[in-house]
Amino acid sequence: MTQINHSNFIRRTIQQSIDLKTSLLQHDDLIENINKVSNRCLEMFHNGNRLLIAGNGGSAADAQHIAAEFVCRFNFERPGLPAMALATNYSVITAAGNDYSFDDVFSREIEANGKSGDIFIGISTSGNSTNILKAMQASQQAGIYTVGLSGSGGAIQNEADICLNVPSDCTPRIQECHILIGHILCEIVETNLFPRL
């Protein structure tokens, strides 16, 4: 098979990722909203509540990734923090999908495991994932603060208590920024709850 030089494509893709992340620095509203969410997370963990996170497809993997950073460790050894990625139990997913609808897979887990004072982060690059929107509604009914992690638009902006919008419509680049935001939140929480001497 003929070898193709993809160097220009690789450089262009890396540059697109750099450009989008650089543009975040110009979005003061996004930076302020990340700051607000980090303070809500600090308060929530201090009060003994739990962080719930959900997404579909690649965003489901991102939810698990972010939850793992809180539960295990980020930059240094410290006690675990209560965080949970939803829809990681296949029996729950298939039961909720079969008995109700795939639109209800996250909201049923919110009803079962969420409690007032928790925070729910719903990840949707389009901002229009029905199961994430329904989970937002179930969270608000339970007294759970809702955070939307999305791209440049979508209905999530009207459903979430606060939305962290990445200014892009390109799913892969948005997801790369979502992990950056998740890491920022985790680092702020970790360094403030467990200050090192």
C-alpha cells in the first residue's frame, strides 16, 4: 500500500485545536462561568454532596474521564471525591431503554441516585441531546444544580442553571475543550480542598 504524507493535515488539525483553545481566552463570560461552577463544586464537595456527570458517545467517555479525576486523583495524592459518571451500568441502560426510552436513561439514574445539593454536569456538543435535557429537568426537580457543557448553541442553554459553551460547531474540537474545562474544574477543586504545604 502506498504511503501518504499526512503531515499538512496533522499540522492543520493541531492548529485548529490550538486556535479554538486560544479563542477561549477572549470569552470572559465563559471564564467567569467556569469560575462560578468551580466555586459551586467546592461548596458541594465541602457539604458532602456528589457530582453526577453524563454524556453520549465520546461525551460519555469524557464523563467517565472527568469523574475518575475527582474520585482518584488529579495532580497529587488526596482523599477521593464523590463523583459518578451515569450510564456505566449496562443493566440500567438496557432496562431504562427497554422499559421506558433511551431518552430516559440519565433521568432515571438522577431520580435514583441524585439528591438535593448535588451538581449534575450534562455534556452535549450539540446542546440538543434529549436524554441530557431530560436529565437536566429531573435534576432541577430534585434540587440538583445543573451545568451544561456544550458547543456554541442548543436547547441546553435554556435548560441548565449555567452553561459552559465552547464557541465552536466542530464536535472533535469541542470535546477537546470539554476535557480542558473538566481538568480546570478538577484542579481548582483539588488544590483548594486539599492545599499542600
